[in-house]
Amino acid sequence: MAKTRPKTSKPAPRRAGKRKPKPEQVKDAKRPDTKQARLVEMLRTPEGATVAKIAKTFGWQPHTVRGVFAGALKKKLGLTVTSDKAEDGERVYRIA
């Protein structure tokens, strides 16, 4: 018969890991020298920025730029990223 572990009354110890900061905490703890802060500045301008412009500025691939919009800006920081089609047909992104 296979041996079983005796049940303990103590819960398993919690692993020490990173907790997700609340969006308001992240906004207050801005560092102006980060790529994320520079990206937010680009998107807050009235003219906004295109995926191509952001990719060229940071040396990223276009799918990375779109991933940053969805992950870091929308989910973690809670920002609203909007987009409009420009006259030339290219999509321009801004933070609302």
C-alpha cells in the first residue's frame, strides 16, 4: 500500500512573490527615464503616435507595441488607449 502524508492543520506557507501594484500606485510612482514613461508621453500629445513611429523610436516590433498597449498601459496602469484612422489610412493612438 502506498504511504500517504499525514494531514497537518497548518496551511501551506505562501510563496514570496511579486504582487501586482494597484494602478493608482503605479501612476504616482512614475520615473521619467523609462521607456514606459516616454511612451505615455508620446501618446498624451494631441497628435498621438502610430505603431510604426513607436516601433522605430524604441526599436520594437509592431506586435510588441500592441502588446504594451494591452498589457502595460491598459491592464497594469488602467489607461484608456484610443485610436483613430488618419487621412493616410494609418491608425493613430492616443491616451484618452
